Amino acid sequence: MRKLVATTSAVLLLAGTQAISASAATAAAPAAPTDVKIAWTDSGKLRISWQDSGEQNYIRAEYPDRNQVMLLDLTTADEPNELVIPGAMLDEDRVRVTVTSRDGTVESAAAPTAWFDARKPAYPFVQDAELLPDLSVRITWKQAVRGADTTPGDPLDRPDSDEWLKATVQSGEKTQVIPLPPGTSQAILPAVSRPASIRLSTGNEWGTTGKRVDEPTARNVVVGNLTARTTVPAQMTFGTYVPITTSLDEYWCICAEQADYGIPVWLQARANSSTAWRTVGKYTGSTTRPFSTRITSVGGRQFRIWVPARKGISQQAISLTPASSTSARSSSTLAQFRTAGFDVASARAGQLVKLTVDVRPGGTVKGALQRWDGKSWRSVLTVPITKGKATMYVRAAGRGTTTYYRVAVPAMTYYGLPIATTGSKSFKLAVR
């Protein structure tokens, strides 16, 4: 009997152990939520609603094409059976939201919404940009064509597309947004305050389109600004170099970056304000510091520095800079006296001394031998100059005096350019 009792007790104990294990293993999972719905709110957000028995809920988004499930949020047992979130889903053709109920550590089966698409417009890739004569900007872009809707008639389809396309212009602290018609590929934006950065963007009810991995690098359009300053000598001598010093300040973008190399700079000249500018020299060196351009002085002219409009294209940006120039700077030209003087510095009274003149340009003019009277130059003899040269004899007069002389030539022209009235350096003659 004792043995039977012991055996019976053992069986009962074993049965009790088995019953406890079965209870733990078969703990009932909560029922899956029902009536799961998703819809837009009037404010453009997503409302997800469901029915359950008062449990905690987990709300997830499923992306089968990515093989990815993302937790959107969770609600506690005492919160309403709905979740309102921004309409920010991954840009995919097929998405659905699932809701589960959770009791302790046990979670119900997932109850899904209908499949829907969360597709955004294709990214606008800027292909080209051009600065027009009125400083407006023409931009051309390309957007990939999305495939057919894989979830037609889904609960989040809108009868009218909310797609938008815009250009954002940033100039200093000022931001300007210019709406563009969706589906277009070119627009002309009005002239902007430079320097400025222009960025295209697009989106719809699902948010702003981001650049996909398989798309080209995004490009902005930056419109630069260039200021040129130059100094030109007011007066030069015929045949010598005119040293023209220029400084450029170039700003490509709102961060005011200064350009360094490869900026073409043209030196232009004209006879006067009624004639056209002609390019007489070019400079392509470094412009980070003031630089010089030289040209031979062959007559009075006006000068300016001209920087042509430029365009640079990289993976990151298309950079545009309008043409720029300095204002006109005038420089007159004096004749160049190679020789002007007597063959001796001292002579006896009545002695003939030789006067030699060699002046450029080689014009044929009537010059003058002039004497300094202590206050001004007085003309004493005419000096006939032929093709820039003259030789004549002058009789020394005024015993016991030392007199300063010079040769002056009148204004003339050289290939239509003016040469100003010019006097030579002074030379002296002592008469004994």
C-alpha cells in the first residue's frame, strides 16, 4: 500500500508539473485588432485607427520591396485606438501599415491596412543653366518618369495630385521661393541679387523628394558677382608701356568665396566715348592679388578692364557670373623726345651752335625753340620738324649769360589718336 501511494503521489506530482508547463506554453495571445483603417486628415497627416480589447498597440510600416519593417509608434492601453502622424513614408511603390495588440510579452497577429503607394515625384536633376542678357536665369532640368501606379484606387490616393515644384533662391539672408509648374523641364527665373544660390526641389503629400542613390549628384545653380577696379596713369609718353593695375573681387555664392585662377581678363581701349571698344590685350593669370596689364602708349585713349560672362559646370553646381567692366579711364599721350638740345653747352657770343631734334611719333610739324624768362617759356625760333627730325643752327647771343631752352611740338595725331602738346627736357647754353 505504501508503495502504491508513493507511486500515486509521484504520478500526481508529475501531472501537476505537466499542467503548469502547458499553461505557460499556451498563454493566450490577445486577439488581433480589427477594422484597421488609414486615411488623410484635413491637415495633411495620416490617421490610423483600429478596434481592440483595450491592449497596448504596436504600429508598424511594411516595405516588401525593401524587405523592411519599421516601427512607427506604440500606444498604451489607456490611449485612444488611433495614431495621427505626419505623412512621411519611405518613397516606395507598395506600403502598408500593420497594428498588433500586446499583453505583457505576448503580441497578437498583425492586422494590416490595404496596400498603398507612397511615391514622390522624381528628383529634379539640373542639367544646364544660362545667364541671359537681362540677368535672368534659364534653368533646364530632368526628372525620371515613374512607373505605373501599382496600387490603383488605394485608400490614400488623392483625386488631384498635390505634387509641387519650386526654386529656392538664397541671397544673403534673403530667401525667395518661386513656384514652378510640375511636369515642366525648363524655367526662366527673374534676375536675382548676386551672389545667390538657386536650388530646385519637388515633392507631394508624402514630403520632399530626396536624392536616390542611383540618381546623379544634385546640382545647385550659383550666380556670382564680380567687381573690378583699375588704375590707369593720367599721362604717358609715346612708345612707353602704360602700367594698368587691376583688382578683381569675385563672389560665387552666399559664402563670398573669392576665385583664384583662370579668370579671363580683357584690356579694351577706344579713342573717345563716340568710338567702339576694341580688345587690345588679354590676361589669364592669377587674380587673387592685384595684377598688371601693359600696353604701349601710341596716343590718347580711354581704357577699361572687361571680364566676359563665364560659366562653370561641376557635379555640385553650375556657376554663372555676368560680364563685368570698370568705367572708362582716360590717359593722354605726350610726344617722346629722343634728342633735343645744342651740340655744346657753352659758346662764344655770335658763334653758331647746332640744334638737333629727334621726336616720336615722326610727324611733320612746326616746333618751337623756347627760352625760359624766369616766369614762363617764350618761343624764340620756329623749328621745322620733318618726319620727327630737325637740324638747324642758332647764333649764340647775350654775352655773359646762361639761358635755359627747350623744344616744344604742337598737338598732333598718330593714326587718328591724339598726341598732346609736349615740351622737351630743358637744356642750357652759356654765352661767353
